[in-house]
Amino acid sequence: MTAFVRDIASMVRETIDVVGARTNNLRDVSVSIPKGLLVAFTGVSGSGKTSLAIDTLHTEAQLRYLEGLSPFVRQYITQRNRPKVDRILGLGATLAVDQRRLNRNPRSTVATITGIDGHLGLLYSRLPGIDADPAAGSGDAHLTTAHFDRATPEGSCADCHGVGGRWEAQEDLVITHPELPLFQGASPWYAKWRSGEHAFVPALAEKRGVDLGRPWRSLPEEFRHCVLYGTGDEKIEATIDMTNKNETAQVTYTSSQPLRGALAEVERVFVNAQTSSAKQRYLPYMRKRSCGACGGSGYDQVARSVRLGGLTYPDLIEVDVREVRGWARRVADNLSSRQREVGEPLLQDLGRRLGILDRLGLAHLQLSRSAATLSGGELQRTRLAAQLSTELSGIIFVLDEPGTGLHPADKAHLLDIALELRAAGNTVLLVEHDPELIARADWVIDMGPGAGRLGGEVLVSGPPADAAAHPTSLTGRYLAGQGPRLRRTRRPVGSDTGWVQLHGLRAHNVTADQVRFPAGRLTCLTGVSGSGKSSLLGALAASVAAALDATATDLVREVTGIEGFSWVAVVDQEPLGRTPRSNPATYSKAFDIVRRLFAETDVARGRGVDASWFSFNTANGGRCETCTGYGRKLVDMHFLPDVWVVCDACEGRRYQPEALDIRYQGLAIDQVLELTVAEAVERFSAPRQLAEILGALDQVGLGYLQLGQSATELSGGEAQRLKLASAIQRGAASRRAGLVVLDEPVSGLHPSDIQRVVDAFDVLLDSGNTVVVAEHDIPVAASADWVIDLGPGAGPDGGAVVAAGTPDTVATADTPTAAFLRRYAAGLPLLGTREDTGRQRAGSAGPA
């Protein structure tokens, strides 16, 4: 029997063996990954870490699992493309959190992402006896989880259908300065031509004998009512002169119609807006009015009446995770013997999920918090909590940069959780850039040596000490403590410095009478996770943009100090687009210039084709019509994963032979798209505009990207750096200063690449712009000209400016961030300990 067991054990593979992986930029990679360990995948940005861990290992595991399902089920599941690899041995089930696929569906909440809503629904429906209110009609009802889900007919409010209210235009947001004339500052709505009704207001004024040059508040009440609420059935006739697109002629027409009124017109154009960005243009004139029946909760009477632990379901999901943990303990203490059999298993699993959220620095979040309002780091860690809540063993966890958005004080908990998963018999594959987290791993697979085409090879596969000793590994230099420190010369903030000031700020948990930012300087917003950094950053961008656009906002009472500003750029990690046609060349507008260059060649002129003919988005041009310019075709495999195959008509080149015959500097247009940014920089020194665009892309560390690489394949960090490059171009081209705000701009970057991004900040500052970043990276904060530290805690315990000044000044404060600024200045390790985290939760950093 012993021999048989020994033979079976020898058959169980203790490694995951990858042979011949060629996914994305991987170059025929073969590597053995030990099971049961914490394995860190490292390397510079774009070296192939994610391609190996996520796109090869996790994708292959997913497909193998799906192949075990029936063909009938598989035909309803969207499956990913099979990775390019010869074989993978020893691969088991995987759970992964990939930062490139973050769900921001407005219906998704912290509760739904983590599965906590299901636990709470069961508790409220299975334990109705505790604190139930029979008078409300719920005491004898047969409750189900659907009664506590506002997306179902049983659980949603009959009046608002679960929405909780509706957006309504508000008079005080349409008329913001009643002391001024209507068309001369009284109304941001009428400051620009936003609707066809604008032309009828002067006709109405003429008909009523009203002087529009007088202040709005002095005009007759009946006239003001008509402008805002419409004329009912009364028609107003107006003759309108409009300039056509080319401004070569004017079109005059006469129309007679009733006025809807500005408030109804705002709501009409809002409802008819086809995209979320279009709807954003009208939100400054609207407020969400809560439903009177459900009080804005969206839930039906049953959910609003059944109480458990003293709270109704809608009340419970509005409190933060920390308070929900206390509620769960109270419910557990009051269970009857009959209820324990049902309630204890649910409460134990609920407590585990809430505990992981707390340990990941998310205790400040409300369970009802929408995914769309979370920062990138918060959303990823919320999804991570859902995966880590399992008690399975023998699973391969693939965590893609889980430290993104974490304050250094919370990273110790992240490491503890990873080690607990390992101790439970799982394998943890960690894609990570942080040298201090990598140093705590059992095994390191270091990819490189460079990025893009210069990467895709395994430099090291062994313990962290092996990577630290490798002569050419950039990661190894940082593991050995020999990596260069971030370099930047701070710009002084003195008596001659201008200030952008927000007065009367109210944004989520951030409230302040005044917050100020030095103009023409680099400001870094710091603070623990959930302290209000992203809220303040978003409020700054939105309020300055509104002030420049003469529109209203509820976020601030007033913005001052922006006299020299003319534009605002928001550089976030949202995807560039969902279509494979979008790529770095099209997003940066470099391809527009390239197409013009091809159209100006003698061959193109001889054929009478223009720049649009070279677009692969335009029909009846030079693109291949068989694949409509994709270069590939999607083959429907019914119950198997759909397969992308190279187009047999153009052989993957996107264009017809007639277009490929035309060359510029010896290159066909598809060959230009195959160039990396770095190669294109060397190729195209002219025209100047193209060279500047390519130089900006290279400057932010994207030299390894192909110009034609699909935007759907880019990470959040890569998308953000593309936007940063565009902001650099905009700053260089604009004659007036602008404001550039960036949310966690160095997340997903190797330490060696952070220097490039910080250098890019200085390029923006050299052009007279103001740069404000929200960042957890302590070296970046230490290099800033000004630091605004938020806190003292998270959620309702945060939102206040606890320290502001130069990094040296803030380092003397008694805050968690200040403690790490002192550690960095002293050259000490930054990885937070449990003691650091305990002091942070108490709102005090303690001694450094």
C-alpha cells in the first residue's frame, strides 16, 4: 500500500511546466513554476509578465475548465482566444484578478462584486423573526432573497423601479447669477448655443416687450417663468440666421412653436444623449431628486420594513464595512438556537469577506457604493476580496498588481493574505513591481531584458536572491538595494507663486472651506486609502473645467486663481476604447499625420486619393474590405471559443494591394503601424508635429508599444500614459496654461520607469501648466513641490486636509504618510508593518 501511494505521489506534478509560450511578445518561453509557493512575476513595464501569468496560464486554465461543460452551455459563454503555447503541464484551476478588465457597470456595487449581497439577502429572508414589523405586512410573508434586490420586481420600489429617483433640471443651476443679464453671465446654459430653443428667447422678449439687457432678477416674473418652464400652447415665431459648416453662406429660416422652457429642454437633451460623456455635459444643470415613495433607496416596502440587528436592509448597505462587521457580530450574539443552524454558516462566511475587505484597506466603503465611483485601486481590491474569500485548497491564484492604490501602511496586510493563501495549500502567482513585496516571495520569474520586442524572455527563475545577483536584471538591482532613487529638482513655492483655490468644497467625504494648489507647480495628494484623494482630484478638475466653461457645479462655491488657464486634462486609467481599431497611432493623432504624408506622395497624387482613403475605418477606400481593415477575421466556433484568423485576402496587412504599393520613406502604410514608438522616433524626425507626438509617447515610457497595437490589449497604466502623452502635446501646443490632473500615474510601472513619468511632469510644468497627482508612491510624493495630505482616516473618518506644504514640511506632521516620508528620507524600507497599520487606523503615525 505504501509503495502504491508513493507511485501515485510521484505522478503528481509539483510544478507548472510551460513549453513554447508565444502569447503577445513572449519569445518561445519555457519555464517551470513551482506549486505551493508565492511566485512573483517581475520585469520592466511591457516585459511580458502579464502575458505569461494572465494571458497564457490563466486563460488556458479557463478554457480547459469550459471544455468540461456541455456544448449547449458553452455556446452561451463568451470565451477568450486560446493562448499561443505548445503545452502546459501541471496546470490546475485558477482564480485571477486582472487589472485590465475592471467592471464599472453602474449597477455593480461593493456588495454585488464581493457576493456579500447574496449573504445579506439570505440572512434577511431566512431570519425574518428578529425585529420584524408585522404591521408593515412582512411578518407573515414568505420572504425570498429577491425581496432584498432592487433589480427584481419583488424588491424594487413600484414608483421608481429601483432607480431611487430621477435627474431633474434645477432653476438655481440654470440661472447662477441672477444679478446679470440672461445672455451676459446670468446663465451658463445660455452662455453657449446648447439647444434650438435659444433663438426663440429674444423673440419671446420682443413679443413681451422685455429688455434682455437688464439683470435677470429685474425682468417680469411671467417672462422669467416662460423662459424656464415654457409657454404652454402659445407659439412663438422666430426668424433664425445660421452660418453653415464652411462659413461661406448663411441659412435663414422661420419657425413657430411653443417653448418647452430651459428646464424641460435640459432634461430632454439629457435623456436623448447617446453616450455617458454626452450626458455629462448636462449634469451641471441637474440634481438627482430622491423618490418620495422609497426615500431614494430604490427598495420596496418589505425591504424597508424588515429589520435584522436593528437595521433594515437599505439602512445596512449605506453604512461602511467597519460598521457592518459590528452589526454581524450583534446578530450572531442574538441568534436563537433554532436560528443558529441557518444563520451561523452565513454569518461566518460574511464575516470572512468583510474581514478581507478591511485588511485590504477598504473598511471605509459602503456596501452600496457604486463600482463607477471607486478609484482604480479600490475597484481592483474589491474584486480581489471576492476571490480571496474562498476556502478552497489547491487553487492557483493569479493576482495582477494587487498593491495598486494601496497606502504603504496597508501593504503588510496584502502580503499576509497572500502568505495565508499559500499556507492553505494554494499557489499564488503575483504580478508585481514593488521590490519590497517581490523580496518576500518564495520564487521570482523575472522577464525581460527590456519591453515589447526587447522583452519576452525569462531572465531569472529562482529565489529572490538569484534575481538580486543577476548582472543584467533591472528588477535585481532594486532587490539588491542598488536601484537609483527618483531624481527631481523641486520648484520653489514662494510669495510670487499664484494659487488655484477651491472655496466651499463638498465632494463625497471631502469638505473644506478652502483648498489651494500652487499654480505652475507639481502638487501631490496623499493619504491612506479612502481618505478622499480621488474625490478631491475629481472635484478640482470638474470645478475648474466648469469655471472655464461658465457652467455651474455643486462641488464648490467658487474657484479663484485660474485667470491664466484655458484647458483641463484628466489623465485617468479608463480604457481608451472597446474597439480593436483604436490604437496608439489613432489615439495620439499621429496616424492622421501619417495618412497625410502618404496622400502627398507622387503615387497617391497620381491616383487622386486623399488622406481619408488610407484610413482602415473608412469603407470604399484603400482598406481590405474582406476584413474591413482589421487584418483578422473572427470565426464563430459555436460552442468552442471564437477564433481570430489572419485575413486570407490581405494576409493580415489591413489594406488592399493598391494601398500597399504606395510608400513613404520606403515603408508601406501597414509597416508604419508595425513600428514601435521608439523605432518611429528614429524614422520620423519630420514633420515637426509628428516628431513631437512620437517623442511624447516615448518620453512617458511607451517606446516599446507598436503604433498599431490594439487599445483593447493595453493595461490601465499604458492607457493612462497615452493620455499623459496627449496632455504633454496639448500643453506644448497651447499658448495658455492648463491644468493636468492624474490619478495614481505610476501604478503598474516598474521603478525604473517611474523616472520617465516624473520627467514628463516637468515637461508640462516647463510649458507653464499646473500638475496635480493623487499618489501613494512615496518617492513621487517626496519629489513633489507641494503635498496635500488627506485624512486622518478613511471614509467618514477622512476628507480633511491634515497637512499641507513642501514634502519636508509635511514629513514633520503626525500622519501615516508623514511617517513614510521620514522613512524614505532616512533610506529605510517602506513596506508597512502591522504596527504601522494599527497606528494608521487609530489616526496617528507614531514615531518613524
